[in-house]
Amino acid sequence: MQQNNNSDQLSKFVEICHDNNLKVTPQRVAIYSELLHLNTHPTADEIYQIVKKQYSNISFDTVNRTLLTFAQIGVVDIVEIFGGAKRFDPDVKNHHHLHCIQCGKIFDFYCREYDDLEVPNEVHKQFQVKSKRVVLRGICKDCLEKNQIKAKKNKKHGVKLEQHSTNPCKGDK
Ligand SMILES: [Zn+2]
Ligand SMILES: [Zn+2]
């Protein structure tokens, strides 16, 4: 039923990969397609179990890293995780979060406008809101710097990236 919608999303996916110099390999397409197809917010392992039937030599690590890369370039989202290790926040006042999707660190930030965000009426009808927090997901400064260093190294080692137009890095000596 959602076939058309899915193929639209798939072409958008290809477009965003190109914009981010990410090669559109059959494996990556398979991973993304399964994610679209399942439509159940699957885990990396669920995707891996399906994709490995098609690509027997693919590893869980590759699938996992691919999904994280997809999140980084903004083609997929990481759903708020409530399992795993506990995270402690020393700030109990009203504040908001910056969540690094690469290293998992959560940083605080403050914004009056966000504090004053109105809860939509539909939500009030079915849910008693106790607190509000805005979570912005992205990549922290440290990770951005690490990525840049890694990209430079890859360049040095001759890892071929498709049309590297942006990022006017200074050439190393
Ligand atoms: Zn980070
Ligand atoms: Zn916090």
C-alpha cells in the first residue's frame, strides 16, 4: 500500500547520501529498505537478521555502523531509549538536552521559549503532561572534530570519496 511513498523515500535517501558523499552500495540500500519496510522501529539486530539472508558476509557491526551513519546524515532517527545503562542528570531544573548520536553524550541547554512551549490539545486529551523537555539530536563538537580528523586521514590513505566538493580542508604537508 505504501509502495509509492517508500520509493519516494528511497530516492530521497539516495539523494541525501550523495549530498553527504556516502556511497550508495546495494548493502546500504538493503538496510534502508528493510527499515522502511518493517515500519516498526526495529533494532540494528533485527535489520541484521534480515539483511544477512541476502548478504551472507555482512556483519552485525557493519549494519549497526551503517544505521548510525544514516542517523548522522539525517535519513533515519534514533528513538529515545529507555533501556540500557542509567543516565544521571545533576540538573533537576527545567532544561533541555542536546543528544550526540555519535558518542551518546547528553548536554544540557537552556531556552526560555522552549520552556514555554504549549502542549497541543490532542495531547492533553489523552495524556497528563508532567514535564516538558526538548531533545535536539545531532553531533557534538568533539565528535565533529574527530570526524574531520578521520576524514582527513582517509583522504591521505587514498580512500576514494565520491566528488568531494565541499570541505575546503588545507592540504597536509
Ligand atoms: Zn559526541
Ligand atoms: Zn540535563
